[in-house]
Amino acid sequence: MKRSFLVATAILFAISAPSLADDNTSTIDQLGTNSSVNVQQFGPNTTNDSIVNQVGGDGNSAEIVQKGDTNINGSTVFQFGSNQTALVTQEGQDNLNTSTLTQAGGDNLADIHQRGNGNTNVSDVDIEAGFGNEIEVDQFGADNTSTSTISTLSFNSTVDVQQHGSNNTNTSTVNTGLVGGNTAMVDQH
């Protein structure tokens, strides 16, 4: 009887184990300088959610990689300081990819890659203040609906949006604010 119960418990656990991997969530808060975060979330039919907050210092970096098919991928990065780097990669087929990135400070890099076919891609980059910031967004693939919204209140900053592929619906909005010396390029085809 005891053995039957153990076997039944083991079978039940084995059957339910795949459902345990359907959601990946990470929340990371870092306070200070020269900190780094690397989040990797993989798998098909998965909800991936990652939140990174880096405040109180300079030279921080955050990298989020979310890959798989038929996923809901969400990333949020908030960085306050100078010389910050945020890299977000969301790849796969038939995904809903959303990335929200906020930075305040100078000489920061915001880089978002959303790639694959049959995806809905949404990227929102907000640069609160600073100078010499670089924002790059690329949304590549076929049969995608891609939206990129970039707002920067910094000066001497560069914005580069690339939306490429076939049978896509692409929308890009760039607002460089009232401060001068900014460069914006949007390439859609």
C-alpha cells in the first residue's frame, strides 16, 4: 500500500512537472555602482516576465534574453545614473513581446532586439534626462505587428529604429523633446 502511494505520487508529479515551467518571473533590484544583471528565460508556450531596477550609481548593465515560440515575453528595465547599458533580446515565433526601458543620466545605451515571425512587438523607451545617450531598436521578421515609441529629453543623443521584414505592420514614434543636438533615424521596409 505504501509503495502504491509512492508510485502514484511520483506519476502525479511527473505528469504535472511540465506545467511548473510555464511561467518564468524575475525581479531584480540593485543599488550602487558597476552592478550587472543577466536574465535568461527560455521555453515554448511560456510567460516570461523580467523586471530590473538599477539605481543609485553609474556603470550598471542589464541584459535580458527571452526566447521561445508562442510566448508572452515582458521586460521592464529602469536605470538611473550615467554609463548604463540595457540590452533586451526577445526572439521566437508567434510571440507577444513587450519591452519597457527607462533611463535617466548621460552616456547610456538602450538596445532592444525583437525578432521572429508572426509576433506582436512593442517597445517603449523613455530617456528622462542626460546627454550623449544611444537608443537602438530593431524589430525584424515576417507577418509581425511592431510598434516602437521612443521619447528622449536628453541632448546630443542618437535614436536608431529598424523595422524590417515582409507582410508587417510597423509603427514608430520618436520624440526628441525640446533639447537640441539629437539625431533620429527610422528605417522601415
